[in-house]
Amino acid sequence: MYKRGVHFRYQNIKHLHQIANVLIKHGFGYLVGRLNLLPFFSVHKQLNFFRRYIQKDVPPQSAAVSARLILEELGPTFVKFGQLISSRPDLLPEEFSFEFKKLQDSVPPFTFEEAKQVIEEEFETPLGKLYKSFDETPYAAASIAQVHMAQLHDGQNVVVKVQRPGIKLLIEKDLELLYYFAQLLEERVPDVRLYQPMGVVEELARSIRRELDFIIEANNANRVRENFAGDPTVCVPRIYAEMSSSRVMTMEMLNGISVDEVEQLKAAGLNLKEIAFNGCEAYLKQIFEHGFFHADPHPGNILAGENNRIIFLDFGQVGHLDESHMTHIANVLFAIIDRDYDRLVHEYLMLSYATIDVKVDDFKRDISDFIEPYYGQTLKNIPVGLVFLQGMKLMAKHRVKTPVDLILLAKTFVFVESLGRQLDPDFNLLEIARPYAHTLLKKRLHPKRLVKIVYKNVHEVGEMMKIMPRQLQLMAHKLMQGMVDVSRYQMAMLRLKRRSSQEMTLGIITGALIIGSALILKEQSRFVLIGGVHLGSVGLFIAAFFMALVLYSMTTGNK
């Protein structure tokens, strides 16, 4: 965590000076004063800043364009920051999101000698022993790493991703400044506090630090590769673990064409409709079956290969979905299909960190106003990605916090749908997604799974029953050790707490048994024990026994 102090002031004063100059240059000089940055500089420089600010004309472009130009000029960490928040509709007005999506890494490649040094330092082996051949000219370069083509000694063509020398130190310095600015914004610009600038920077720091560790990316790629093992429609490059580290990653070279290069795809004889379908299904499997999805979907990271298969590249950013998220996402799709506003609002809130002060009626009205124009249209004409993303925006408007993975999912839906319609005019995301959502919900409601859930809950409650009385006894023992005499009133309170905890746990078990048994009884032909007795009946009998214990405990509580 960032700590403000003398070390910060001396180490970053030059960078602060640069930032102040860039802000003034692009018409944001008022922020220099608003954030109280001038005390960092000498009186002479303060007067110079003031004179430049007064004389500086406001640039003709919009504030959003100016903000993008500022981030580009400030360097790779600030560009990454802009790219991150461009996909967060809960943090930025639409015009800023649109501009920040234009941010590109525009840095020159580093030299072959530097790349060679990084590789040899990581593996303590000469480059020639690692690779049969290594292309000295980088194939592509970005702010964090660049890519070289190479060949292994067994003849396998590979791609080698090498981290830019010194980038970790530079990014940490920039993050320190971002933490500082976020703190100033929260302290001095009250309107911004609702967006939690410190939390946003913390999220950026976590994301970019993970991106700096290529071992994490390699593990992500291996996981996706395993999930699609045996699937002929999806391909993920193999990672060579023995030639990969936190700063170098060697992966199989896969040939394909960017999915948005329509003319090239046609020239290669590929089927555009099949590519759209395979790409959509690949993401639906990740969302509804794997709970782990490629979360950086842009044409450079997704290729179409032989037999119209989808090739995924770059796994620095992934999303995670637990069973609860997957279920609610499926319900969102069915709510959109049924135009069920109440259900849609409920599922959105279940996906979020909603608080009790959320005005549900207002939220529902906004959702209704947005979806109303799509009433009466065919499912093909309902933009699922846009509806999902708009839901995230409305949640932000109503101060409902949304998990980052769901923001990534909304962005993914938008990309999949946009690409699908570009490749196939008849593309219908809802129709393709419906069977996946239906299968997921069917699995969630299967009696065997429900029995497992009930058993797990009963087991956990049983363990709690074992622990709580002991804990209360221990508390009573410690209390008596510190007192000469314990009043009858205090001891009665301890007994009451113990009794209340027992009654509560018995009540939880009873409720779980009743629900579980009722669900099991719905399966008339299953779960029949020896003698024709149904398992559900046994469960209800046990529930009745526990209920009797609770009632007995309550009626004897004052004795």
C-alpha cells in the first residue's frame, strides 16, 4: 500500500513536475491548484506555473479527448490505467470510455541485446542453447513486453514473449503517483469519493502486477487449454514451462487470421458463419461450464484457423465466475427473453453488492425504460451484450457496486455479439446461449445436487453445534477466572446464550431438512429405500423430531 512521506516527495518530485506540465498543456491546469500540487515546487516554479495557466487557452477538443492525450503522454502505466477504466461503465461517462478505448501502447521496441540479456538472466543459459534460431527483430512491441519469433532445437516454431527491462520499477513509481493522486481526489474533490479512486487504483495495481508475472499468464493459458481439451473448434497454444518464467514466456506458434479481417477470412476459404458460431460457443462454454473465461477479447487476441476453429491468445486478463454468478447470469438471459423486468432487476441485484438503501423501484423503472423499445422485436434484434452492459451502468447510477469479473463479462458479451453480427447477419446470441443457460439451470436443480447441498449445510451446522457450546463454556471459564464472585444474573445470561445458540442451530437444521426433503419427494420414482420408504419421508420425520426439540427447549427455557 502507498504511504505518503518524505521519501515520496524527493523520489518523485521530477515526475510530479512533468505531470503538472502535461495537465496545464492540455487544459487541466485548474487541477494542479485544486489538488494542491504547487507546494511541491519552488516559488519561482509556482509563479511560472501560474503564468502558464493564466495564458493557456483551453484546447478546442473535448475534455475526454484531452484526458486521453494526457494519459498517452504520461506513459505506459497511465495508458494501462485508461485501458482498464475504459471497460468500467460504472466509473466513467460514456464519452470518456469511448475515448479511452482508443488508447494504444505506442512505445518503441527495445534492442535484441536487451531481450537476449533478460532471457539469459532468467534461465542462466546462453540463448543459443535454448533456441535453435531466434529472430532478432521483434514481431510486435508493447509497453510491458515484446514478442520474438524463434525455433526450438526439435524444429518446433515458437513465440517468445520478453518483458521490457526496468518496466517493473517504472510501473511501481507510477503506481505510487496514482495512489497519491487518488488520495488527493478523495480528500479534496468530494464528488469523486463516490467512485472510490483509491479502490480503482488498487484494482489497477493488482491487475497490472498480475500482468507483469508471466507465470500467472502461463497458468491461465494452461487452464483454458485443459478446459478445451478434445474440442476441435477451439485451440490454445501450448506453453513450454521449462522455457518460461516470470519475465519470459515461450509458447507454441499457431497460425490464424484475425477474426475481424473479413476479406482475408473469405480469401482463405473459411466459413464466416461457422467462425461466428464457434467463437460464440467457445465463450458460452467458458461462462456456463468452466466458470473461467478469456477476458481480453479483441481481434488481435482471437484468430480463426484451419477448419474454422477459434485460436485464443494472450491470457493476461481472465474472469472468474462461481456457481452463483453462473446461475444468475443464466437467469438474466431468460429474463431478457421473457421481458420480465422484476426478474431482471432481481437477478442484477443478486449479482451485485447491493445495500439496503438501494431504491429498487427506481432501478426497475430505469431498466424498463431501456428495454421497452425492444418489446415486440425478435430475439435476434435484442442486443444482449448492450442490455447486459447497460444493466451494469444503471447499477453504477444507483450506487450498486458490481464485481469486476461481471464488468469483464459484460465487455465480453458486447464483443462476442458485435463480432458475430459482423461475420453473420443472422447471428442470434440469445438463441445460441439459451440451451447453455437451460442446461446450467437444470444441473443446478438436479435432486442429487440438492441432496448434496442439504447434506453439506446440515454437516456444517452440526459442526457449529459441536463448537459453540465449547466456546461458551470457555468464555464462562475465563470470565470466572477474572472474578471473585459471579452473580447469578451473569451466569443466567451465559446459560441463556448457550440455550439460544442451540435453539438457533436446531432451527437451521430443521429448515434445511424440510426444504431438502420436500425437493426429494418431488422425485417419486427415486430415492426409495428398502421397504418402500421414501428418503424424503425419512427427512421430514427427522425434521419433525428436531422441531420437537426446539419447541421443548423454548417451553423449558425459563425453568
